[in-house]
Amino acid sequence: MHSPSLTTMTMPSTVELLTSGGDARIELNSAGYNAYGCQATPDSQLISFSSSTATVISNTGFDCAQRFQHSLQEALQHTSADHVFAETRDKINTQLAHLCGLTEQTQLILSPSGTDVHGLVAQHLSHAHGATRLRIIMIDSNETGRGVAIALQHAQQSFAPELLSLPLRDNTGELLTDDVLNEKLTAWVRQSAAIQQAVLVVLIDQSKTGLLAPNLQQLVSLHQQYQEFMTVLVDACQFRLAPVTLRAYLAQGFLVAITGSKFLTGPSFSAALLINNDQPLLASTHAPTQLNFGLLLRWQVALHEFKAFHALSTEAISTVISTFALRIRQRLHTDSIFTELPNTALDRHCLVPEPCWDQLPTIFSFVVNYATPPYLPLSANETRWLYQQLPHDNHTSTELMQRLPRCQLGQPVLIGQQHGITLSALRLSISARLIVNAAQSPQHTQQIIDDALLVLDKVAYLSHTLTSFPQLRS
């Protein structure tokens, strides 16, 4: 299809660009919100610890988006849309590579979403090994997202890849041990190698609830043994990674998927695939040719947030995260309303031996309990209802409205069943944007902590009100 000429193409508005070039999840409903509960304009009254899912654009981010939209419109007065798109995309790639400390040996492919990146990798591997059926090993969809599994399975036209799922928890929500996961992973990889079947293993760093799986040391060992048949894709779509860790993954020969819309708090639907150019299977892969200016604008906003975070020292980042984590976990452990999900260490020492801020947890997952003894956990339906109330002024008392403001957490994650009740967990996450604000002074750090405690206060308040909605219990 012929690209629009410079005389016929008019750049959409900033809001239109922010909500285009993805899928239905970023389209705004009649109330002006997307599927993640975020509007396309800033909401300064909303307290957000929802970066594990999505975050409303900041005031400075929206200003950045408007300037970028104007610059695109100006460029189109003098240059073709194809040229403007290619030049702008290359500038964004260069900026992203610089912030990550990447070399020219790393290729960056921008993509609308992490889901699309997974599909792109699986499709390329399927075509490259067309004579055999691709085997894909990934973490179960509760921790990664249903869309990822769907994208991976639709990678091959003649027949779908074989998709094997590694559960991280048992039926009650308890974490399985590394030994259990390692045994399954090793058996599946060796089965594929025995028949020379290509296998794609997806390492998640970090999952919806902040987990790193499967065990990295075991995966590195398997990759060294079977790299002729085995490709590793690091699902780092939360992008809770320091540049040194990102570079270590690439140096290991792993592919890495990132997004600008989780930890960095850029607008939803901005992703990228990072590849070392010495990898023959993917070195020739190119980004889609569609002129997706919305994708470029969203990445520009993400880079705006990234630059501010990049200016902080590792020590400053670590101090904020550690101080925040101590206070939040203290509240989760001492308040009977909450049960924090057990987590494992973010152990990447086999690749990155030195201490780094990304070894500290930034996602805090918890089950909400009833406010009265015996403090039974809420059902998944009740947790979903509670989550949906958080951004609203759902009380009439002025004093209560000031004390319990509108807020957001990460979407509920299904974790298992107890006593015949399906349970899910909410997620409170600290983001790059919040860390930048907190790092200004000890007073700013305390304000971020106080805001997070207010959010937990509102969760507790809503738990008290659930006795009025017995129909939600299921």
C-alpha cells in the first residue's frame, strides 16, 4: 500500500496518538478510560502504585507527548511520512540504546506490546525451523498474561507450536521449589534436543507478582549445552532491570523483551525486542513497516521518564527502594487485613555478581482478608470488586475522602484456591517515576511511603464494606 504523501497526511492529535497503533486494550471507552483503567491525559489527584499493570501519564509526560506531536506535524510539512517515521524511529532506538548502555552490536526492534514481541520471536523461529514443530516452554499464564500464550501459539501457519507451561504455584497458591521446576525444564529441553527439535524457553524477569523464573543458573547451564537447538527469550516486560543486568542477558546470547509502560510508567503499548546482531536466526528481523506514529510517541514519553530515572545513582535508587520496602512490608505483616505473598530472591548472581538495585523487590503482592476474625481471604470476585472501587470517590464523608483518596493498584492476579474459594492478589508497586520523586529528599521519600500507606488504608476500608455485598462471595 502506498504511504501517505507529505501533502495529504495530517498528524492525529496527541490523545489520538496515545490511543492508536495498539489493540482494543488502549482504546478509550465512553467514560474516557482504557482497559487498564487509565485515561489518556494526566490525573494529578490519582495516587498510583499500579505500574505492574499500567500508570496514567504524568503531567510532564503529556507535555513531552504534545511537543513530540507538534514536531512530527512540522516535519510532515517538509518530508514524506515514510522518511519522518524512519528517522524518528532511529532516533528513539539510539536514545534507548544509550540509556541502556548498549553497543552497536545490539539491534532494537520497536513493537506495540510485549505480547507482539513474543509472537514475533516465535513466528521467526517457527519459519526458521519450518521442518519441525517448535516447542515453547513458558511460565503459566497467570503470571505472564493470557495474551502471551495466545501470541506464541499463533506463530506458525501450518500447525501451532507445542506450548508447555511451567506453573510457579501449587493449587493453593504456594510457590513450587526450584527443584521441581528445574526437573521439568531440564526434561523438556533434553527431549527436544534428542530429536533436534527447536525449543524456545521464556524466562520471566519479573512476573506479575515479581518472580524470576525458571532458575537462571539452571537455564544458563542448559543453554550452554543445547544452544544449537535452544533459544532463550527474557520476558523483562516489567523492565525492572538495571542496564548492567540487561547487558548481561544480551551477552549471554539471550533475546530480551522490554516495555516502557510498566516500571518506566510510559503510556501502555510501547515495547521493544533487543537482539545481539551475531545471532544468525534473528539478525535479519525487521520491525513492521506500518507507520505507527502512536508507538513512537508512547516510546518518546517512556524515554522522558527513563532519562529522569537514569540520572539517579545506583545508591540513591537502592536507598529509596529499601526504605519503601521496609515500611510497606511492615504494614503487610502486622495488619490482619493483608497476607503478603511469599516471594523468592531475584537471584542473577551467575550473570551479575555485583550488588544492584534491581535485586531489590519493587512489586509487593498480597491477598486481602475480611476485616473481622477469623480474617478469611476475600474471593477473587470480591478482590476484583475492591480493585475496581479504588479509583473512585465511593464514600460521602469529606473527611474520609481526604484521608482515603482515589488510587490505583496492579490488577488482581489469580493465585490458587483455598477452602473451595478462588483467590487473587493485588499488587502495590514502586515505579521509576515514584523513585525519581522520592529521591529528591527524605521528605519526598516519606511522602511516597505515606501515599502507599493511604492506599492500603483504603483497601482495608473497602474490605470492611464487603459485608454489604454477600453476592460477591464465590
